[in-house]
Amino acid sequence: MAIKGGQIIHAGNGNVVVDRVQTGGPGQVNIPTEKIYELGNYKSVATVRDTPDLSFSLESFDTSTEIEQMLCGVTSVPGGGLDLATSVPIDIASQFKAGVNAASPFNVVNSVAIPFLYLEQMSYRFGLRDNATQSATLRGDSIFYNPGPVFLQEVVGSNTPNQTIVTAHPAYQSAEADGRRVLSVTAGRNRLTKGIDYTEAVGTVTAGAGISTLTILAAVPATDKIRIMYSSPDTVSYLQTVHPSATVKPAAVKGRDIEIYAGGYNPADIPGSQANKLASVQAVNVDWRVTIDKDEEFGNYYAVGQDFELPAVNGSVDIKPRDSADFMRILRKVTGVASSTAVIGPNASVPLSLDVVIKNPASGVPIKRINVPDARFTVPGYQGRVQQKIVISLQFESDEGSMLVFDA
């Protein structure tokens, strides 16, 4: 029998199980290679490998802020919203359950550890009849296939040197040259290297696994968490109840429960009285992306750090105007042209607050708001087609590369 999607579950930092996942995984691992040749030899000498490169993609119908909180390393959304520019490296445990017909169908039998992933792109897609979708792309350089489940263990820094961490479960040994058992160690935003940043001692080994004790050589601030990943023969189960009920977290949300505002959103206003609410909307796309820059060094197979400079935020709002007057009204709104008698030219543009408000279909209560505080729209073109209604795409871009996520 083949491996089915129902057997695969993804958990991130803090053992957060990602809900409503439609597709998720590391895709294809890219390992740069180079053939070495020499004079006087009819064959190549060898193939030399460089540091791997991989991307982990995750597409979900989850319309809560759970994924963004995991990416930013927080347990709640601050009053000022979540800024994806504050995202932290995360470790993903991809667990393979035994299968629906197994004696213990919810037990993990194998796993994949993908540590030290950095958010490279977050895309939000909202359609009229499509399910609201968010897709995250993360960049990393290592992947480990394990004979047992992956354990994610977090410890708060002690702010003193030589802090020790003992694995809660016996750990399998890596087949790599350094023979480590803990596959990844991260302190805050930094990746730690065995022998330089920490040491590892292993106790009695039984059936290939043993308890590992790490000593973190430099002091880690109490504001940072130390995260370790390892594989173990111990049992882990993910029961069907790990995913919240659809009455609390919607199974999916369609366009009828999504509202778009240009020029400001005030949740205290009476529903329907919002002057800045856009009508005739058919689809909305919002993209946040950065270019990841890895930090590498001699004597190390993996990057010791990853970061980025400035994010870019852009997207589009597709509208199907009810008539030409409606089209002109929307144009005046998104370009900031107040007068109904003014001609709107291609240079008409002002930064506007753009808000995408997602409501719970069961209660009508907002559960998530995506805010681009300085969206600048471009005057659109259009194209008429026989026997079709015109749909016009209003393109926008954030002046400062800003996007905030709120939970109401």
C-alpha cells in the first residue's frame, strides 16, 4: 500500500501541529554537484558535493493566526499585530503515522526532520467561491529521514555558560561523519555547531538509541529558547482530535465571509456602515517575500545563520464593476482622487491602508485581519471581450514593505 496524505502530519516550533494543511513538504532537495576531471584520465575522478539547498512549502486552509504565530515564535498576537519581518527560524517535524489499518493507526513509525527553516514567502489567496488559502515557503539546507518519530524539545536559556540539556527520550545516532544524536541545536536565531558551540555526551545505548546530554558552552539569554531535534524509538501518537473543531476554527472560508477595505477599517463601526468597504470584489492576492541570505563558514557543512534585508509586499484586488459609475467610484477610492469631476491619470496614487477581514462563517465574528498600512495602487488597464463581463485587476505595492496580521 502507498503512503497516503492522512498519514502525514507537520509540527513546528513548540510542537504546534499545523491545521487544515492541503499540501506540505520539502519537495525536491537540491545538492549542488561538480564533476572533477584530470589530464590523462579517460573518466571523471569524482563528484564533489556542496551545501544542500531546499525549500519547504506549506499550503493551508487555516484562516486563524496560528501559522503566523508559529513563524514569529509567539503564543499570542500583540496589539500592534504580527509583522512577518520578525519571523524566527523554525524546525519542522514531519511525522508519518502507521496508517488507518494498522494496529495503532495514530502512532508515528517514521519521520523527517527539517531544521532551521527561514520564511521566504507568505502568500494569501482569496477567491469568490474558492477556499481562502495561505501558502508559506521556507528555505533551509538540511533534511534527516528517521527510523522513529522526531522530538522537538525547547528549553529557555539560563543566561549562564555551560548550560546542560538532557534529551527527554533516547536518541538515534546520525549516519553523518560527526556521529551526533541531536540533529539540530538552535539558540534564538542562531544555529549552534557541535564541538564549537556545544558538546554532546551519550549515556547507555540500547537498541541503537541513548539519552544525550548537551552542554551549551556560551551563555544563552533568558529571553531566547534553545531548541533541539532528535529521533527516538519512543512512541508518539497524534489522535484525530489534535485538530481543533470546525466550529472553533473554520474548516475553510469562502469569499462571502471576507471583506476588503481601502482607506481604513474600524471594527467598532456598525456592520454595513463602513464607507471604505470595497464592493464588486472577485479575488484578492497578497504576497510577502524576502531574499534569504545564508551565512556559511569553513569547516561547517551547514549554514550557521540566515537572514534578509527588506521585505517586499504586493498583490492585487480583482473587481467586476456593476457599471461604469461603480468603476469610477472604486478608482477614486484607490487612487485618492476625491472629486467626482476630476480626471484620473496614470500618476494618480496615494498610500492607503488595505485590510482583508476574514470572518468565522459560524458566528460572523472576525478571526483574522491582514493589513497593508501603505498600499499604493496602480491605475489599471482593462480588456473587453465578447460575451464576457469585464474583470479589472487593481495592482498594489507597499511603499515600505509592511504587512501586519491581526487576530480580530
